[in-house]
Amino acid sequence: MITAQRSSSGSSHSPRSPSSQPYLSISVTDPVKLGNGVQAYISYRVITKTNFPEYQGPEKIVIRRYSDFVWLRDRLFEKYKGVFIPPLPEKSAVEKFRFSAEFIELRRQALDVFVNRIALHHELQQSEDLRTFLQADEETMERLRSQETGIFKKKPADLMQIFKEVQTKVSDVVLGKEKPVEESNPEYEKLKNYIFELENHLSEAQKHAYRLVKRHRELGQSLSDFGKAVKLLGACEGDALGKAFSDLGAKAETLSVRLQKEAHQLLMNFEEPLKDYVRAVQSIKATIAERANAFRHQCELAETIKLKEINLDKLMLTRSDKVGEAELEYRELKLESEEATRRFENIVRLMNEEMVRFQDQKTLDMGIAFHEFAKGQARLANNIADAWRSLLPKLEACSS
Amino acid sequence: MMGSENQGFEEAHIDASREEMESLVLDDPSNNSNGTKSFSHHRSAMSSLADSHHLLSRPMVAAPADSDPLLAPPSFRDFRNPNVAADNSSYIEPPSYADVIFSPFDENAVHEIDGVDSPGRSSDSSVSLSRSPSSSSDYIKITVSNPQKEQETSNSLVPGSNTYITYLITTRTNITGFNGSEFSVRRRFKDVVTLSDRLAESYRGFFIPPRPDKNLVESQVMQKQEFVEQRRVALEKYLRRLATHPVIRKSDELKVFLQVQGKLPLPTSTDVASRMLDGAVKLPKQLFGESVVVAPEEVVQPAKGGRDLLRLFKELRQSVTNDWVGSKPPVAEEDKEFLEKKGRMHDLEQQLSNASQQAESLVKAQQDMGETMGELGLTFIKLTKFENEEAIFNSQRVRAADMKNVATAAVKASRFYRELNAHTVKHLDTLHEYLGLMLSVHGAFSDRSSALLTVQTLISELSSLHSRAEKLEAASSKIFGGDKSRIRKIEELKETIRVTEDAKHVAIREYERIKENNRTELERLDRERHADFLNMLKGFVLNQAGYAEKIANVWAKVAEETSAYAREST
């Protein structure tokens, strides 16, 4: 749970009472498997503690499932274009069936982080949809969920397609293949390149991190097998040597357990943050796509307006009676165009702000992950050293 | 079995290097910044078991700087003194482990990771098991090197077709039975087979180290160079093992093999052709019941194919009788102690095989860990470079710096894992070695069984001869004055009985001798195995602990460097 601080900018709500700091703190807990077979899903308990005046009281508990979180993400994506919406854990159709404890815990953790990041964000935390998500009863949620037709409602395959298109478009522009309806902003180009390359690097890092988790498990397993074999050998030998073998085997088995534990820690505190980082970058890509759409829309309208202008002039010259109509259309279009421009510029502004926040946040997130990683490895190695060394006195005694 | 080469040698070597180590550690840490010179002469303390008493006599958490290189001296743990902590990267292994290729954006890291010169000693491919031979200061050191192609001389029908490889076998020794203290010969693999066969004949009942396989298939399939190198290593191991066997090292066969220039003057086979002829000639006579003079000494050797077909048949019949009839054979294996030991050996072999397999898996897992850790490190290094190059915000540079610390640590840890593994391999190799030795135990036990079988065969032969003689005597006594042909037959039979009696005595003597050999060898095996396994365990444990500490220090440093984030995390 991370306590959110309200920012003072852009806030049009009632003045805060000086006696208490505003907070919005959420926890996603208690995963419970419901339903059967293909229909099975996990439900989570979402507990909200807040003193925000818009909320119904200091504490509220609701039951939510993964698709509710998806709904929230989609709504935010629609409403807050330009903001990097916090990423959700993958919708894994396959793993769901197996529902391993580890998978459930990882998902729960990721959902908790997701919703708290929203609560921390000075714009997103004001969202009405957030309030709905945190407070509405389950029937309402279900109704809302089934109405959703946002971008993310599309199947994962479609989503991938959209991302790919964004990617191709960017690289096409970079490679000079396709000509505009793209911004010709060198700084922005750099940013886009950066994001795409970053994703590649991070994916690779995450892959290796995952492999490292596996290696820990494998080493643990082989130590366990080795320990057992050594114990059997000891039983064969008998007397002092046999005891020495036996002790060694037992130690190996102890360390095996320790390694499995560390593997789990590694997964939760190192690999998952890397995965989260990758997701965050993918979310930025989605925003990049939105910006491209907004830009294109703006350009199209600008084109249309030019045509309308020409047409209007023509009509005025010919003193046609269609002038009035045309003028009206023109004025409407002008408004639309201004609106589109506003929207686009808003996205640009937000993106710039978001990038700063993003970089800061990621430095912090990774710093923590690195720290935990290093601490974990050091602790593990020390445990291993201590365990083995503890055998030495007896081994010494054997040979004397 | 296997013994360490030169105990005295190695001890002197250690002391010298230890002094160097001490002086280095006490030196100003700035010395260590150039990693290449720090511990270059320090040889691998872990691979020599002769060291173990040095290592263990030192206190675990040592205050003095001359503490055990394996057990990290306190300065290792003191990461307020980063120079000392950081650079104890590798003072042990050859540079191949240090070949981490990445662009030197940080000289420090490069120096740390570049590693260190390999120590000057010659590579010791085999485990040095530290049992000294009977007298502690004598030694035989054998090296196999310099493979060369040679032509088979004129005898071949197809000119120039037959080539073979010879190896240079160099011996250094101070044992008096040899002519001189250093000498070399060239031998081919066939010669080794001959040596092995001759030893098997002369030293029945002993645990004779098994020779390298002929590898007929592999020699065709493998790259020639690889195969030759593999064989060279195997031959060296084999000869060294022979040289540490207390009895075999003094054998004439080995002496001849190591010293006599030119063609190896040992019979290449037990002259199968002539023996077959002998056997074939004798067979009809025997089949018709005529007596045959069998030289007692011939009895001593086990019946071999072609050698004495009839004897083979008889012994086979006897063993079948032993098995099926279940009647107690005339001389039973009544040594319960031996049977128990045999059972134990069988168990031991099984457990050794299992442990050996699991040891291999462990080694593989350690290797994988090291590899993946290294790959992770390299990926982060790439990321660091990327962020630095593309940095717009300061937070990116900070992140890049954090990442670099992690990356460097991961690469270092990766090298440690690989070094750890190299040593683990050497230690656990003891398991493989003893597993291989079980072959020679089998051989010795089967020497015993075949000797026993020979005795049993002769005894039942005798009893049937006696009963034939009795029958003949009974028959001829009924005829007054005797039956000339029968009397002659009885005389011949009696002669055969006498000869067979002699043979029986020889066979029993041989059997007893082999039994005694078995016994002393079993004792030796137990004794040496105990010592070797104990050393293996100690070495393994020290190795694991030592490297775990090094790895811990590497990560502790990063934890320290990122400790600011600890306060931030919830």
C-alpha cells in the first residue's frame, strides 16, 4: 500500500482540512478462486482507505476480478490521453488454468501496484471511474464491464497488431519509408526510438532474470539430489567417514531448500519489477499511438478546413445562396479543428510531464529492485558459506 | 592406487606462494588496483590436498592478513575499503575464465575482470590424491606428450597404409630400481595394451588400475586431434596410477615399458597360436583318456580361449556343477569376511555410481548458474551504455550508474561461479576415479574366483582319477598274474594322478596367494579411499564456502551502494 499525496495543481475540490493530510490508500488482497473449469477466475478483495471528500467514508471494501481492473485501465486510457497509464499484468489464458500459488501472488502484487500508482497520480487519482471501481457494488461493475468498447477490449492479438502498427509506423518514418501524417519533431523522434529500443533491452534483461530464477531452482534441485546420493554413500562407508558424508548430504539438502526460497524472492522482487518495467514501456507505446492518432486527426481536419475555405471563397465569389450553409459548416469545422489541436497539444504537454515522472519513477523502482536483488544474493551466499563452513570442525576431527 | 606426485615438492611450493600472498595482502591496497600482478604466483590452494592441513589450521575469521586465501580475510568483508575488497577477483585460474568481452567503459572493471596470469606450474590433469607411496620421499613422475605419426615398417602388404601414433613417455624418478633418474621412450597404444595384459597375468589378485579403452569407434568418428589429445590424457592418467600402486610401480613390466628403447620387449599375447596347437594336439589324447603331462605352472594361469580347450570345458562343467547341483564344492569360498567385503564393494560401487552422476548434475547446475549470471550482467551493461548515451534526464544517468554496479557484480559473480565449478569438478572427480577403480576390484575378485575354480576342477579331476584307478585295480586283481594292459593303464593313471596332485598343490598355493593379495589390497583400498574421500569432502566444502564468501562480498557491495533505496521501499 502506498499512501497517495494529493498534488495542489489542477485541484478544484473542496479545501483540505488542515488537521489531516489527504490520503488514498488501497490494498488488493485475499485472492479467491471462484467458478469451475474454463469459467474459473480469481476474485480479489480491494480495500480502500481514504479521507478524500469525494469518497464514501474512510474505508470501503469491494470484490473485484481481473476484468474489472482491465475496465478501469481502458476507461483511464480513453479519458486521460497523454498520460502513461500504469500497466496491468498480462492476461494469461494458459496459466490461469493452472492457477499456481506463485502466479496468483504475482498477479495480486501487480494489481495492487497498478491501482496504487493510479491513486498516486495527481490527474488519475481524480478520476470518476476510479471512484466507481473502488466503491461500486459488484452488479454495477458487471454491468459496466460488459458495456466497455475501448481499445483494450479488443483481443490480445488485435492489440498486438495495433502495437505493431505503431512500431512499423515509427520505424518507417525513421527509415524514411513513409511520408508524414507524422510529426516532424526530431526530439519526439528521438524519444520514440528510445522507447522502442528500451523495450528490446528490457525484454532481454527480463528474460535473463527469469532464467536466473530457473537456475536457482535447478541448482537447488541438484543439490538436493546430490545430498541424497552422498548420504547413501555415507551409509555404505560407515564410521567417521560415513558420518561426514551424511552430514554433508544433510547440509546440501538444507541449502537446496534455501535456494528454492531465494528463487521465489528473485521472482517476486527482481524479475517482476523488470517485467513491470517492460509493461510500462509498452503502455508508453500505446500513448505514442494515441498521440499519432490525435496528430493525424488534427492534420486531417486542417486539410478539410483548407478545402472548405477554398470552397467558401468560391461560393462567396459566385454569390451563391449556399454561402450561409457553407459558412456554418466552416465555423463548425473550425471549432472542431481547434478542439483537435487542443487535444493534441494537451497530449504533447502531458507526455513531456509524464516522461520526467516516468524516468524518475523507474530509477526509483529499479533502485529498489537492484537493492533487493543484491541483498538477496548476498544473504544467500552468506548462508551457503556458513552452512558449508559449519562442517569443517567435524571434518577436521575425522582426519586427525 | 593413485598417489600424489611429490609431497615434498608441493609443500615447498605452497610456502613460497603463501609468503607472497602475505606480503601482497599487507601491502598498500593501491597495489591491487592493477589486478594483473596481484596474485599471479599463487597457485590453486584448493586443488592440492596436501594443503589441507595448512588451510584448516588457520582460524576461520582471521585477524592476521596472512589468513587463508580461501577463507576471505576480514578485509574482504570490509567494504568500506573497496579497493581491497574489489580486486581479489581471480588469483587462481588461468586467464581463459577471465575472458569477459565487453567494452572498457570503466577501466576499473576491466582490470578487475581481466584476471590474472596463470600460475607457472604445469597443468595437472588428474586429481592429485595425497597418499604417499611406501617411503615418503621417493617418487616417479610420468608425463605423456608429443604425439607423432609413424609408419608401420615394411611388413604390411599394402605399402604406406599403416600409420599409428606414438607418444613420448618421460619419467623422472629417484627410485633405485631404474637406470637413471630421467629417461624417455616412445610407445604406441598397442604397447600399453600389452603392458596391461602382462600386468594382469603377473599380478593376479591385485587391484590393477584399468587401462584406457581402445575406443575403436571413437577413433574413427572424432576429430583426429581431439582424439589423440584425449588419449594422451588418458594414458598419462593410467601410467601415473600404475606408478602410485605400491607393488606395481616396482614391477619389471612397468620398468621395461618405461625404459627400454625401441620395440617393447614384452610378449604381445600368450602366444595364442601355439597354445591352440598344443591344446588341439592334446585334446584327442585326453578325449581318449590317455594321460597327458601338464606342466604344473600352466595350471597356474587361468584357462584361456584356445589355450587349453579341454581345461576350459572341464572348468566350465565344474562351475556349472557348483551352480546348479548346489552341492558344496570341495573347496568352498568359506571366507565369510571376504564375502561380506565383496557385498560391501558391490554396494559401494552402486552408491559411487549414483553419487558420481549427481555430482555431474551439480556441476552442470553450477555452470548454468554462472553462465546465466554472466549473461544478465552483460545485458545490464548494454542497457547502461544505452541509457547513458540517450540520457536526457539526470534520473537516467543515476539509473545507469546503479545498473552498472549490478552488472559489474553479476559479471564478477559469474566468474566466481565458473572458478568454483572448475575446482568442484576436480574435487568430485575423486568419486569418478574410485568408480573407475571398481573395475580393477572386479578383476582382482575374478582372479580369485578363477583360481578357486581351477582348484575345484583339479580336486574333482583327482577324485575321478582315483575312482578310475580303484576300478581298474579291482578288475585286474581278479585276474591272477595280472592283466598286462590293465596294469600298464594303472601305472599311467597313477602317474597322471601324481602330476595332477602336483598341479593341485600349485593351484592351491596360487589361490592362497591371490586371496592374500585380495586381502591386502582391500585393506589398502579402504585406507586410501577413506583418506581420499575425506580430503575430497574437505576440499569441496572449503571451496564452496570460500567462493560463496567471495560472491557474498560482491553483492554486499552493491547492496551498500544501493542502500539509499532501502529507505524508500515500503
